[in-house]
Amino acid sequence: MGKIVRDLDEYNLKTCINKLRDLSVERVTLKHQLDELIEEYMALERQI
């Protein structure tokens, strides 16, 4: 019984690590998109 619980814990840990990696990648992607939007906004501000 102990091995089953340990295996589930390892699975949950791996799942959490993978989700954290995905969130980290998503955060970087959103940061790049935000930076691009800020650059576009600044360019539009200069035109006004």
C-alpha cells in the first residue's frame, strides 16, 4: 500500500512540476506580448 501512495505522490509531483513549467513559459510569452503592445502604444503616442 505504501508503494502505491508513494507512486501517486511522485506522479502528482511530476504533474505539478510540468504545470509550473507550462505557467513559466506562458508568463514569458505574455511578457513578450505586453512588451510589444507597449512599444506599439508608445509609437502611436509619438504620432499624435
